Amino acid sequence: MLLGTALVIAAKDLRIEWRHRTAFTTAVLFAVLVLLVAVFAHDGATIQLRDLGPSVLWVVLSLSTLVTLNRAFLLERENRALDGILMAPVSATALFWGKWLANLVLVVVVMVVAIPLWMIFFNIEPSLRIFGVGAVALLAAAGFTAPGTLFSAMAVRTRFAELLLPVLLLPFLIPPLFFAAQATTQLLADAPIGELWGWLRLLALYDIAFLALAAMLFPAVMDQ
Amino acid sequence: MNHDPAAIEKIIRRGRIITLAGFIGLLGVYILALGYTPAEKMQGLAFKILYVHAPAAWAMETAFVLVGVVGLLYFWLQDARLDVFAEASASVGMVFGAVLLITGPIWGRTIWGAWWAWDPRLTFTLLLYLMFAGYFALRSALRDPVERARFGAVIGVMGMLLVPFIHLTVYLFRSQHPMPVLGRPPCPPDAPNCAPSLPWVLLKPLLISFAVFTILYIGFVTIRYGIGLKRMMMEERDAG
Amino acid sequence: MTTPATPVIAATGLERRFGSVVALRSVAISVAAGEVVLLAGPNGAGKSTLLRTLAGLARPTRGTVEVQGISLRNRPEGRGAIGFLSHQSFLYDDLTARENLRFAATLHGLASVEARVMDSLNAAGLAPRADARAAVLSHGMRQRLAIARATIHDPAVLLLDEPFSGLDATSVVQLRDGLAAGVARGRAVVCVTHQPADLWQIATRVVLLERGAIVFDTPRQHTLEDFQAACAQSGGA
């Protein structure tokens, strides 16, 4: 029941997104621009572009995530559609999981486009390890979309949603960002898989902790 | 909720007295630390900043932890006064955080030769500080006090869970990045037990300072709490 | 003041504050099956807040709302027995009429979603435009779709906030007939409107709200003109 409702809500969100693709195109465009900013801002004489690779990837992924997250509840603000959902005998927890899932899918889709672009711009050799980077990205995205979903539901209740969300969310992005960037560096340096485990475990721990807490607190945010 | 204005004035007055006592104590700490305590062997005079820095860290952490604890209680009791306290504690925490973020780099400049050396504790303070800056940004954007209290509690509780992760992050981050300049042993500014053992003559002012900062915290929060209650009462009176 | 046996929705001692603003002051209202309550009052009287509170979307600062005898506070799922149409349509502009209804029907856990959606589209006269996005429908059609959305789960009580605004004469009659049909099957209706004339025919009770408090609550006996005179006399409007 909970899962079913969550899926219905996520499917509705993704269908709407599919129809005009605003969040997706904006986030991808944004990702490309940030990539270019990093390339042009770096000192080519002293720093190899390739060495910057992992750092830039995570700057791009976290910033483009911020761009996509506001969408979830801005969409519900139009015609106060959120009230329509709350009028149904649906638990707020199911709503959280639905929104989180839609956010995660969207962030992952943006990553699927951004990562190959990053490889091209930063001359990252294609190899099986790239799938490892993808897995790390998925693990990180699953985590930071949890506080992201919770905070975007709060931020849209103000007139400054687009400004408030980054300010609220960035401190929460730093731990998973750091873990993921470290894991990426090790993957690209061909470090033995064993050395990755520590970072992956930390990412998983963050995911579990914040998904559980955000899902528990979400009903308090929906309560008007 | 009915509050006796006289009772609130009494709270504020009591806060003022406690704060005054705290400031007198602080003056005492300065005199004791600067005039009657010998210089530490390794760090010299720079060590003395510890007498302000470490207790301020203690006061800030207490302040922020209480915001989270009170947030949890709020979900349970739904009492508006809990939010008044949380806001008071958070704002006092910001003040002590500012003290930390100013004294830390001054110490670091002398000992490490760099204002900012990504010392785990200072980085931790900075991140916590930024989180609470977000807390106040959100609060200021909300008009309904009930919503403000609820959202504040949500951030407070989320922040409590974030604390261990930030801790882990700043320490792991440092282990990945060697310090830029290291003239002397990398002893964090607020770790008295880092040196093999701090002699009693150096430790005593520190312990006194911890007590003084605790008193200051209580004084500040009491005043802020009283002012918050007053504001709440005025809003309710306007409401008729 | 008649108090029928089992109210479908009953509120007691409702108070709602937004900071220093009091929107509702000790409001008590109870509505039985088959009743049509016309809720009137000047701008800012708290009509919309009252409806949102009855709908369970706004938590009262004090007081309780019971739906079919069960407190909304203890069991928010009780909202499932309520249909609510606010100023806002609750529609997704980028979904089609059919998708909007399907989404609502699924959330309400209805058994045969597709059949129910089809019935609803037919009843609202929207079947020919079923696959048009809500954004491109005319105002009247969107309003009909919003009402179809609010009633898709056949609620025991329907709360309406200015449902007639911006509708042409034909649409007003259609909407009123639709409401009457639901009432005939035992549905209770509470309707906020600035245009009491539109609802007058089927209203059974009139309630006047002013500055967050109920000024009068009587069965509809007098004529529309008397009612309007009474509203004017009480000074708010």
C-alpha cells in the first residue's frame, strides 16, 4: 500500500517532467556550464585537467542536484495540487518516498548525461571503472536526495524557495560529497577495490541514516 | 497560553544578573590567565587564547545540541515555549561560534603559520555554523509561528544526525590533506589533553573558564528566552 | 436550529491563529447528510480558513473537527470522506483530464479506477476532451474537472470554496444540478460563495461568518432578499 502509493506519486511526477522536461534540460544545461566554468577557471600551466576530474565531477553533480530538487514541490504548489494529495487517505510517509524516488530518478538521469560529458571534457579513459563511478554516484544521490526532498518541502512554503534550499542543503551535502569524491579518486587511480570499501560503507551509512530520519520527519512538514 | 508579564520580566532580570556574573567571571579569567599564569613551554603566549577558545567551543556545542534535543521534545509536547528556547539557544550558539571562528584562526596563525589550516575542529565549527545560519534563514522566511517552530525542530533534529557525519568528514578530510605549514606539533587549540599532561597551574584557569562560559551561556539564553516569551505574548495580545 | 441525529461533519470550539492574526474564533458548526449549507460573509471573515480546517488541511489552534464521528486529528485518513474544492483546482496543468482524475482515484484507493474515471468524465461532460491537458481547457471545463476530481471518491461531505466564480449562466445551472443530484443521494454540502443567488435554490441552511465568528446559523426560511438584507445589517459586508 505504502509502496504502491509512493510509486503512483513518483510516476505522476515523472510523467509531468517527461511532458515538458524543464527540470531535466535545465539541469543538464547547468551541468555542462559548470563543467566549462571549471575548465576555464583552472590554471592550465600548472594543473593537469585530468587531476581535477573527480573534484569537478562532484561539484557538477551536487550543483545540478540542487537545481533539480526544487522542482518536486514547486510542481505541487501550482494550483495547490499538494492539498489534493493530502485530502486523499494517503500517508505523508508514502508521499515522501514517492517524491524522493522521483527526485532520485531525475538526478540519476541527469548524471547519466553529465558523466559522459565529463569524461569527454576531462579526457577520462573509458573503462569498466566508470561503472564504478556511476555506482558511487547512485549511492551518493540516494543519500542526499533524502534531506533534499525534506528541505524542498519546507523551502517551497516560503517565497524564497530557490535561495533557501541550497543554504539549507549544502551542509548536509558535504559528507556524502566528500565520501563520493574520495571513492571516485581511488577508482580513477586504479586503487584496489578493497580500499574503496570504507568510503562506500560510509556512503551507505549516510543513506540509511538520513533516509530513515527524513521519512520520519516528513509528516511533521506536511502537517499544516 | 497565558504568561504573566511580571513573571517574564523576572526571567529577563534573572538572566541579566546571571550574565553580569558571567562577565565578571570572564574578567577574572582574563586577569588570571594573562597575569597569574605562566606561559606554556611549547606555544608561549599563543596558548592563552585557549582559555577563551575551548570554553567557547563547549558553550557552542551545548547550545546547538540543546536545539536538537528541544526539537525532539517539541514533536512530542507541541509547546510553543520549547521553540522560543530553541531559537534562544541557537542564537546564543551563533555568538559563541563566532568567538570560536575568530579566536581559532588567530591561534592557528601563530602556531601553524596559517589562518586557516583545515583544522578538523574549526572546520566542524564552520559547517555547524553554516547549518544554523540556514536555520535562521528559513525561520525568517516563515510567518506562521507554529510552522516556524515545527520546521525549526525538523532542522534541529536533522542537524543532530548530521553532527557525527561532519565529525567523521572533517577528520578524514584532514587525514587526506597534510597540513600546509607545521612549525610545531599539531596540537589542536582546544584539546587540553593533547599535551602529555597539562600542569595544574595551566589547567586551573581553563577549568574556571569552562564554568564561566557555562554561566554566560545560561545568562544569555535566559535573557533571549525571556525576550522571546515577551514577543510571543505581544503577538497573542495583538490577536486579542 | 435543528440538530439532526448524526452529523457527517461537526466542528466544535474551532480557533485558528496565524501569528497575531485570529482567523477563527470558537466556531461550532455541524452538518448532517443531505444538508446544503450556504456559508457567507465579507472578505477576510475566515470562510476559506474554516473550509480548510473542516477539510483537515489546516490544523486548528484549538478545537476539533469530527468526520462521521471520528476526530480528524486522531485519524487524518478521515479526510477520505471529504471532498474539497478550494479557490485552487488541485489540478496538474501538464496532465490530461483523464490522468488528473486517474491520479485522484488511485490515491483514494478506488476499486475500478478506469470505470470510475470514465463515469466521472461523462458526468462532467468532459469525455470529448478527456485527453486534453488541463492547461488548455476552458475555465468552465477546468472548473468542472476540478469538481469531478473533488467528488471522484463519492465523498459524504463536499466542501466548496467559490465554485461559481467565473462561470457563465449555463455552467452555473449545470453545476447546481450536479450538486443537487449528489445531495439527493445523501451528500452534505458546505459552500462558500459571494453569489448566494447561484446556490439559493438548493440551500437548506445559511450561515454568516464575520471576523472569524458565526453571526447567525439558521435554516433557510426567508427569501434571498431578506438574507442579503440581514447580511448587510450585521454590518460586515
